[in-house]
Amino acid sequence: MKYLANDLGYYGEFGGAFIPEMLQPNVDALKACYKEIIDSYEFKQEFIDLLKNYVGRPSPLYFAKRLSEHYGTKIYLKREDLNHTGSHKVNNTIGQILLAKKMGKKRIIAETGAGQHGVATATVCALMDLECVVYMGATDIERQMPNVKRMEMLGATVIPAESGNKTLKDATNEALRDWINNPEDTYYLIGSVVGPHPYPEIVAKFQSIISEEIGWQLDEQIGRTAPDYIIACVGGGSNAAGVFYHYLDDENVKLIAVEASGLGIKTNETAATMACGDVGFIHGSKTLLMQDGDGQIIEPYSISAGLDYPGIGPFHANLFKTGRAKYIDATDREALDAAYLLTKIEGIIPALESAHALAALEKLSFKPNDVVVVNISGRGDKDMDTYIKNIVSSHWSLNRPLT
Ligand SMILES: *Cc1c(COP(=O)(O)O)cnc(C)c1O
């Protein structure tokens, strides 16, 4: 348990709750009751039932034969892309919506960058008949119109954040302002292992279903419960936290997290927090982030909207600092090529985010008998425009035979 949060929400030196005084009562109210609720028998039953019958869990653990041959090792894909709404994000929104309901909340607010978390939140609000307000940067609204329409069809109100760069950070500020003004009836549903304590802990716990399943699925298929490697992409870090969770204390399992380095870590167009960031405060917690000399947050860049985040959750900052997990990065180009490869030889179009995890297969060397689990955090439908636009310039042209 040494890599999980302590009672004050610290992972080593990272985490805590650094919030404006006006927000303190809201966070205190959540802190006072979340443990008892999510550890209760009734809650667990409802959570498991929805994951099974609504989300479609367990997600398959698929032995990717051709990909394994290609890399000369044994590769298993954890298929979070097959979940309802197309990614791992729904595991968390299901958990938090049940928590909000049990707390007697009537109104849900969320922030979203690319719109994926907004869609997952609007989905569970429709399911539970709760009012849903999603804050989204005005720039992001223009870039991600299909997700805006999905949220609206699901009954959510999407409010544009017009300050700053009009992206995720600004949407977060608006959501926090809303929460301060509506402490009684409103629940703030955060989408990754970020934010003030106890959010990172709550989100990691809900996502831990991913590694819980891998344990028995591997056992069923090959008679062992732990792989040699687990690879996941990291934006804020929730899918990686979920797929690492039950293996944190098993130091024989090598944990590999892949950040998006955009055009490259030496350019300014990157989202590789570990490679380029240092200690600071973002989204209510002490963690690692990309900032300039004056502590101003640097706008991140990645081809994949879900990894385009200037910080990383405190859970990961600690795994990085202690060396428990290794943080590497993949560029836009490397991720695109990994996505074309998986599509071509396994018939699976991954989300661009997940393609960063797949790109790591090129950078590591495995033994033939190593068992490698790659978390496919989402499906690629939302990324089709980008894939089509970039395929011409790719050496994975559609007709070229594999060498
Ligand atoms: C949002 C998203 C991510 C990044 O978020 P994490 O919290 O780092 O997991 C990764 N993959 C997909 C498909 C996403 O939608």
C-alpha cells in the first residue's frame, strides 16, 4: 500500500489539497463521507452491477498474436476501448455519479478538454436523471464539435469558458467557481487522478477495476496472475493508475507510463510533463507540471486531445520520483505509426491516446517469454479525421505489405 495516498492525501511529497478557502467546506464535506460510502456493501453492489450490465465489463484481455510475433514477445491488450462510450473514463463517472447520488446531490458539474470526460459525465447523468453542466474552453468547443453535440443530445448544458486560452485550464477555473457558488446541491465530477484530495484517490480506486480484472484474466489464460510489463498512456493519469493499481507493491512487474511528447520534448510543442516539468501546484494539488520561470503554466501540445494536459496527477509524480514506474514518451508521429500498425495487423483502431502506449513497444526490448499488457484506453472512432489526414505521409501506407 506504500504507493497509495496517506490520510492527508499525500503520495510521498505530492498531492494534498491546495484550494481557495471558499472551497474548503465543499472538499471537507466530500472528505467526511466518501470512504464510508464507497466502501459500503450496497455501493459496491450497485457499482459492480452497472459496470457489468451497463458498461459491458469485464473488458476482454486479448492475446494479440500477430502483434506479439511482430515484437517477439507475448502481448496482451486490455480492451477498455470496448466499454460503453468508448474508453476507460466511464468506470470513473459511474463510480462518482453513485457517490454523488448517495450524498444527496442534484446537480453535476464537470470540466472537459477534448469532450471525452464531458460525454462520459453527461451519459451517467442521463442514466441517473441528474442535471449536468459541463464547462469547456471556447476554443475546445470549436475543435470538438461532435462531442459537444453528443453532450447536448444526452441532456447536458455545455458552457463555454471564455477566459485565458479558452482551453481545459480555463474550463477548470469556471467549474471551480460554479462549485464555490453552489456548495449545497452540486457535485463536482473530476475526470482523472488530479485535483485536491480526495479526488485522486477516488478516481484511482474506481479505475482499479482494470488491474483487478487483469489478475484473474491472466490466471485463467496462462495460469499466472502478474505480467512482466504493464504499459499505459498518461494524460492526467487515470487509466494508467487503474491498470497499475493492484500491481504497485509487486516490484517484479515493470510499470511503464507513456506521455505525449507532441513534436518532441526539445520543442515547445509537447505535453511530456515528466521530461519537461517540475514541482508546482495545479488543479488543487502539489505535483509535477510544465511551467515557465514565473510559475505560469505552459500550454501543452499533443496530437491527442486526451493527453494534452500540462500536469500529471500526484499518484504518478510519486511513482516517477520513487522510480517505481518508468516514464517515457512518444511523439505524434510515433503514436500515429503505432495506431496504423495495430489496425493493420490486429484489426483494432485504437484511440490516439492509447496509440502512445503502443508506441512504447518500439522503444523497449522484451524477452520472448515476457508477458506484456498494454492498456488500450479507448477506441479510435473520435480520431478518424486525424488518422485519415496523416495516413498519406505515413510509412504505413494502407497497401504496403508488412516487412
Ligand atoms: C482522457 C483519455 C486519456 C487520458 O486520461 P488519463 O486520465 O491519463 O487516463 C487516455 N485515453 C483515452 C482514450 C482518453 O479518453
